[in-house]
Amino acid sequence: MNELNRKRQILQVLARPIRSVIEDEDLDFEKVQEIRLRIGKPLMVVYDNEERILPGGQKEGHVVTKEEIRETLEYTSHYSLYAYEHEMKQGFITIEGGHRVGVMGKAILENNHVKNLQYISSVNIRMSHEVLGCADRLLPFITKNRQVCHTLVISPPRCGKTTLIRDLIRQISDGNTYVKGCTVGVVDERSEIGGCYLGVAQNELGMRTDVLDCCPKAEGMIMLIRSMAPQVIAVDEIGSTEDIHAIEYAMQCGCKMIASVHGLTMDEAHEKPVLGRLIKERRFERYILLGNEKRPGEVKAIYDERGSLLCRDL
């Protein structure tokens, strides 16, 4: 995705006054990571990993109004928030390009579950960033005889795990020197991996990939196995007991797993309920530990199924 396309996709959903402020700043949209709108608060962007108040040089910046939030939501939902009720109850809407418009306000509950949101007070536009080739250095370590190993990515927030998994999916799907092209099934519960817009993945996931969008992971894995016969299943941020049971089922069905979990160390992942049992039973063959002390997506270590170190600081 080039910068002009990214800029057009973002500007077209912003309220006109905010759009003018952004355009006047002449930002490089390849470096824009987030645009945050809060009623009565300054307009902020995360730009090249640093927070900025806009317009630059003004201490208070542009103060976001309730009308600007409303106008932004109208453009985001094509004037029909009702049509996006399923996404709204998860706290975001995915727009063209795979970018996510996060929303916060008053929750409407039904049977103690969030049905929708109203009185929206905060909007966070998070840019979708693809880094094609970022998984190149990992493939020799997570493949054997051109077959994928069961792989778990362990990562704190904001360390690039979704970007890494996305590129792994692309390369496994298309095939290369290290892996024979495989049918990959992706359960994209929060529309982060594929960034689907109107059912079509906006991110490059390879020619043999099928995406089940906005579906709970556990249920989605079973659906994929029964309907699409994937050789590899990829999911992001596992954690519940249902997720782990579905992973066990997928492994028993002969599917290779690519998954991620929040964590700082191997020991922390080992101590997680239920997941720790899979680790003790050596169900996963490779563990990738990410960090961001030096750079986002930094591979701190790779371990085998026994927890033995294969590589450090890749």
C-alpha cells in the first residue's frame, strides 16, 4: 500500500476540520501510527513512535468537538452505524485498507454482554502496517523438511507480533525455499490479521489463504477444519480454555498451528493456566519470543519444544 492510498483512506473518514489540520501538517503517512480524537481534548497522533499534539507548535492544539466525533463516525460507517453493530460491540470498525477505527463511549448491555455502544466520546484510528519480508529470518527456524512447525509467538503489546504472523501466513501460503505452499486458514477475531473490509482481506495473506473474519477463535477453528481442510491454522492472541481446546483438536486433525500469546518470557507463558499444560506436553515445536527494546518486532529468542535455545537476538 503506497502512502497516497493510505492518506486517502484515512482522510476520507475524518471530520472536515480535523482533516484540514492533518493536511496542513503535511505528515508522512507511512510514519503515522494512530490518530486519536477525544471530545474536549487535543487532537493527537502517534507519529514515528512519538506522540504529537496537532497543530504542531500549539500547546493546546486543536480541541476535538462532539460534532467532529459524530461527523467522523458518519463517514466511517457510511451514515449507517446500525449496519456496523456487530463490529461496534467489539469496539472498532474496520475501514478500507484494513485500518481500524476504535470507538469508546457508553456500553449498551444485553444479558450482561455488550450489545452496542452509544454516546461515543473517543475515536482512535490505528493504521494497518504491512512489513513484507519481516518473517524471512524466522522461516529457517520454524520449518522442517519444508513443513511448518507448530509455532507459538510470545510477545508483550506493541512488539509487532500481528505484523510478524501476517507475513508468516503470506509466505507459508505462497511457498518458498523453506516451506511448500500450504492451504492456510486464518481465524481473524478482531480483523487485525487480514484487516477485512466488506469481506475482502486488505492485507496480503497469500494465494492459498482463507480468512474467517470477526469470528471467535475457538468456534472459527472448528469451522475452518470442517469446511476448508486447512493444512495450517493461524490465530492471534489465544488465552481462553476454549481456544486451547480448539488448538488441541486442530493438532489432532493434523493441522499445523501458528498462534500468539501475550507474555514477557517463556516462564510466564509456561505458568499460564491451560496453555502451560500444552507447553509441558511439548505440543508446540517452536517458541518465538519478541521484544521492542531495540526495535519493534525484535526477535529476542527462539526455543524448541523442550525449551532449549535455538537462537538469540535474531
